[in-house]
Amino acid sequence: MKLIFERSTQGAGASTQYLPSCDVPEVRLSGKMRSRQLRLPSLPEVEVDRHYSELARNAHGVNDGFYPLGSCTMKYNPAVNEDAAALPGFTKIHPLQDDETKKGCIKLADELKKYLCEITGMDAMTLQPAAGAHGEFTGLLLIKAYHRSKGDLKRTKIIVPDSAHGTNPASASMAGFEVVSIPSDENGCVDLAALKAAVGEDTAGLMLTNPNTVGLFDPNILEITGIVHEAGGLCYYDGANLNAVMGIARPGDMGFDVVHLNLHKTFATPHGGGGPGSGPSGCKEFLRPFLPDTDDPMSIGAVRSFSGNFLVAVKAYAYLISIGAEGVPEAAKGAVLNANYMKTKLADLYPMAYDTVCMHEFVMSLEKMKHEIGVSALDVAKAMLDHGIHPPTMYFPLIVHEALMVEPTETETKETLDEAVQLLRDIHAAAYADPEKMHQLPLHTTVGRLDEVGAARNPVIRYEFEA
Amino acid sequence: MGSYVPNTSRQQEEMLRECGLKGFNDLYRDVPETVLLKDKLALPEGMSEMEVIRHMEDLAGMNTVYRHILRGAGAYNHYIPSIVGEIAGKETFRTAYTPYQAEISQGVLQSIFEYQTDICELTGMDASNASVYDGAVAAAEGCEMCRDRKRSRILVSSAVDPKTVKVVRTYSFGRDVEVTMVPEKDGATDLDALKEMLGPDVSCLLIQHPNYFGILEDMDSAVSLVHEAGAKVVVSCNPISLAVLETPGEYGADIAVGEGQPLGIPLSNGGPYLGFMASTAKMMRRLPGRIVGQTVDCNGKRAYVLTLQAREQHIRREKASSNICSNEALCALRASAYMAAMGPEGLEKAAVQCTSKAHYLLERLEEAGLKRTYEKEFFHEFVTEGPKTDEILKALSGNGILGGLPLGDGKILWCATEMNTKEELDETAAIVKEVLGS
């Protein structure tokens, strides 16, 4: 594919057609002006259009095919939500308009916060964080501000299980905490003895994903939050996996004090190739004064200029009012059932990391295959690329070797699951028939396997124009 | 009721049976009994799609859509060519995840590589990341890039947008970093004061150009003062202004950041927006977030891939340069499509019209009785002072015009762009004159 800069011909741009000529006297600034030429693309609109159509053809969205990418909840993104978010009464609102001129925006945000509080069992919510990791950072600052407000300066450590998403320890670091990693037990859940040994007077809190990253609901959840509270710490709920339990069980009832949600996972807003997301932070009443984006003197301040990725909130709100009170647990149950169904249909060929009823996702370990015939999780994932199915998440969580993490979501039909199961079974057979060939796959994609080491060693991260 | 669960209850029963389970309750057997929700959620009943869209239209209808907007202060009303929305609306771009599987994601990866190139061209810097959440976060992350063991204090100009300052302070609370404000004099950073405040513990200066009051800072002097003291310069800039103003690369900034919203992203009550970040080659490996690099595939064909991942949270965990995972990819794509449509000439035209219209508006407002607060040269925002601020803004609002942002003490921060016609600028001045005359 040509780069858009390679399609450009100077002076052929459509630029002049968009703006009328200036109807006031032209003013040129006398300060220091740019002397370097601005080499943006310059091409007719039809060529711009075709360029991006070509790029879109060489990408894969939920609309293109099944996307069982574990931990990412790639469910269908309903079309009506897009229409709602495109209403001029939302898109043309300046964020600094007076409140009385944007009552609709305020009402929508307030209602969404109320619904999210109800789903999580929290008392207060902010929509300001722009993504999940941003919500984590916000929640951790609430914990920090809380301990500080009590004059408790020695609580400097955040406990994170070794199965956690990388964002958890990274967020804790950004919030100024020291990270204490604790091992998981043989079931992939929190090791109670290790947790008891880790907590103390320096514990600021625990960050936990539940269902956890191996797709299991931690049966000891009440003991876990109890141990942390007993030690004077707070409990942080990473909402990445809320899709499995929304409407069934609430983090607030499990003993969590702070949560973040991912509207772009659980609440059906699209991922946009890596954003925009939205990561609302919720908390129990005693933490409310510390929330960002309020006038409260105890507030941590702001984590972003304005009040959040508003149009993403619009889509999540439209989703919630569509499915309603009964639709929320129905979605969760559908997600959990779809995952268990696929797991059952694959378990004889692909060893499961944890052989028990799973939540909305499950983790397969290809360690045996790797050992027997040298075919890795990466090889199996790459083989799927030739068949229009996005592969599962690879090599996560870190505690499972040769991991493939599968999350089908509730919006897939049984037929789609059956096809994916058949494909994985076919790949398994092909691998044992000709293991060598597996390292060459995929064969039918835009490009073959990439030289990633070379890319990092000699970084070329922008187009270099010919002199 | 809307539902996006396609399997029928009969199919679901069959699937449960195949799993060896009796019912849905078996799926949740690990959830403690006391934690299981007994009651239905206190949410409204579901709605049909027709009801949903009517309800959303009602909510949108409660908001005032202004005919004319003369308010900026961090969010700017620019013309967005129709093609930009068409491109960003392509379903595959909208519904794809972060391009982890490069072989089927070349379109998304290439779009990010092109965006990085656009940002480097605009700022005159060497390296750009794939975006962060917004301009204020970009500023906070930019300051963090400059910190080391010896140098940890951040200086921030008082002429930086107060919303950005608030975010920088919040991020600094996390890292226990001290933030010191450099005073402002006549609407610009007080360079004499800056000189006094620089010291061996200062990591960087955060400065905005054009600044919050629209004024062009003396960047040459600021940069040389800061560099002499061994610290770095993080400049927050308006991307449209970069079509005409000297670039951060040219005046020697170490890091250039900004709010990318003016590049084809609708006002949208504040988001989603786009934080852009660019640095010198030397600081490239300290950039937070995703970066796309060029490479080759097994057949020697040019291809793109997420690179320099050793900086990132999924590899480095607590030692990562930032926790960022999702960014604002679709907004970055929008910005690229906007720049491709407008081209260098179109962007320059927009920039020159912004300046011209703002200067015209100032002249008319001065005639109407408002006084210009700062004499320094400005890009497309300026401050006036005078009596009856509330009455002026109310009268404008009553005529479908969103006036400037009140800053207190009779000051108003105005903004004009290519969207504002001479006619409406005249109309604005006439309304102001009427209020002040009565």
C-alpha cells in the first residue's frame, strides 16, 4: 500500500474548496513565522477517500468477523448508539457553555452515573477518565488522597496479583505507590496466605480483577477484601471483566471501595482501533469528596481538561437504556455461557489452564503442543489470521505458559462459535500433520510475519520525504 | 426491549446441556451466595430502537446549539470537511481493537504511522507517539518525560490554560512532584521571574504558545533561558497555529504537545479529543504510549508494527514510562484525514483566517466600548475588559451567539475562527454596543 504522502502531488490538493475567501481584511502576524515547509499530504478529495478505503480494507473490525480477543470484550457495537452520538445537540456543544444551556448533556451524564453506580454497587461516579488505565490512575489517587487526609503517610504500597493486567502496576507507580506483587494459587486465584503475609501498616490497598484474568470468579472474594480492610487498606476493583457479572453480582457487595469501568468493553462502545475509550471511576460514599472534576476542596483535581469522553458516554447510555434492567444480566449470562460452550468443545484438544466452569473467558495453554511439536501459541494465532477470525489474546496472563485467552462475548451466535471451534480443531490437526508449515503462517494476509526486532532496533517512526 | 444476545433460550438450554450444566445458576457457582444479587437492578425497562432514538433526541434537544461561537479557551469551532466524518465513520476503523495482530491490521497501523508523520511535520519535531487522552494529559506526560533523580521540580507558566495546570498538578500529586507557577506579566510569561526561578532542581518549563490569552510568547528567549539552566522545554501549542507560526522544532523545544481537537474533531461537550505529543529524537524512548514503526515482513515487503514496546505497561509493568493502553486512535485518524483533506494550503488558509477574523472582532469590540487588556501580538484569541460582562454575554446568547469566556473582573476571553463571518462579527459588536450604551 502506498503511503498517503506517496500519493500526494503538490498543488493538487482539494484544500481551496472547503473555505470561502476571507471577508475581512487579512492580517499576517509579524512575530516569528515558520520557515520550514509544511509537508502535509496534498491530493484531491477522491484520492483521500480511496486511500482510507484501502486502509480500511486492510484492517479487521468487529463488523468484519469474530473477535474473541480475551480481556477486551469485543462485543457488537450497536448502530443506533452511533446515531445517538452524532446528534448535533451533542456534537455541537461547546464544553464551556453555561450549564443551563446544556441541560441535556448534564441529565444524560447524571443518569448514566446513577445506572453505573447501581450496576457496581458504588455511591458516586466520575465520567472524567478517558480510558481504563486512566480510571485506574484516578481510583488510586482517591486511595492516596484518602490515606493522606487521615494523616496516614506510611501507607505507600499497593498489592497486585502476578496475574494482573500490566496497567495495574503501571498505574500504581504513576500514583506514587510501591508495587507488591503476590503470587496466585494453583487455581489462578489470590493466594490467601500470600495476601495475609503481604498486608500490613504500609498497605494502601489491593488492586484486583474479578472475575480474574484467568477467567475465574475468585470464590474467596469476601475473605480477600476482609483481609485488606482488616489491615487498614482499601480494595480497588479493575472492571475489565465486569461483563461476566453485571446484574449478577456487584463489586460494592464484594467489599470493593473503588472501581473503574471500561465503557468500551462492557457497555458496547467501539474501540476505534485503540480508542477513544472511557473509564469511569466509582467509589463508596467516604471517598466521594476526593473525586476529580468537582468543586470539593478535598478533590484530587482533574485528570483531563473537560468532563470526559462525552460522546462515548452517550453511546454507553444508549446501550443501557436499550437493554434495560433485564438486559444487563442477560448479557452477562450470555457471555459466560458462550465462553463455557467454546471451552467445552475445545477441551479435548487444547488443554485448559484451569479446568473448571469459567466466566466470560477462558485460557488455553499450548505448552504441550509447543513441547511435542514446537508449535506455539503464536503459531496457532497466526494460523487463524488466514480465516477471517481475530485470534485470542496471546501470552497473557503471564502466569500461564503459551497462553491463548478466548473471550467470545454474548453477541455471537452459536453458529459462529461452532465455526471458530471447528477452525481451531482443524488447525490443531494441521499442526500435528505438518508442524513446520505452521511457522510460515499466515499466507493470505496483506503482509506475512513481521520483523519486529528490526523495527525496534532501528526505529523508523515517520515517513522520510525525498530531499 | 433491545437485546444483542442472538441465541434463543432453546439454543442456550442446548448449550448448557453440552457443557454438562443444569442451568445458568451452575455458571455462577463460585460466586458466594451472599454476594449474588437478589433483586432486579434499579434501571429502567429496556426500550425499542425507535424509543431509544426519540429519547436521545429529546435529551439533545434540551441543549442549546449556538448559531455562532466566539468562545475557545481550549475547545475550538472549526470547519470540518464532510469527507473527514465519512472516513472516521468507516465501520472497520470504528470497531477494530488496538492493532496487536499486525498481519490483519496494516490499515490501522499505517494510518497511525501517517498521523505520526503529520504531527512531526506540524511541530517540526523528530518523533511522535500515537496519541494520548487530550492536550492537558499530553502536557502532564510531557513534563514527566523530563524528570530524573536530580531534577524533579516542574515550572509552569501562569499563562498556560488553567485546566491544563490543574491536570499537571493532579498528575504531580501522584508522583509527589513539586509544581511552581511562573508569574505572568502583561499577558505573557514573565521571563525575568523565570530566570530567577530556574535552578538545578528544575526539570522543565511548561509554557503555552500561543498562550491561554491568545498571546504569542517570546519562545526564543524562554528556550535559551531554560536550556542555559540545564532544564527542558515542554511547549503546548495549538495545531492550527503551527501552519503559520515558527515550529517548536525550529525554536528548540524538547517536547511539543497540544490539544488536537482543532484538527477536525467536533466540540462534543469536551470529548473525545486528542492529545498529541512529539519530541526530539533524543527523548523518543521516553515517550508514553503506542508508537508505530516501519519494518519488513518475511518476504521483504514494507510493513508497519507497534514498536519500542519495552517502554510500555504490558512489558515493563510498574517500571513503564506510563500506564497508557487505549489512546485516542480514532481521533488521531480523524486528525490525519482532516490534514489530508485540507492540505498544507488549506490549513494555512484556516490559520490566516483565524488571525484575521480575531483581529477584526477586536477592532469592532473596541469601537463598541470594550477595552483590549493586553497589547501583545495574538493568534486567534484575545482578552477585553469592561463593564456589564453578564449582560453582554446574556444578550449575545439571546441572539444565538456564544460570546467569549468570562475570566472575572470584567475580563472576557474571545476567540474567532474561519467559521465566523464578517456579518456575524458585526452583529456581535452591535449587540455589545447596545448593551454598553444602555
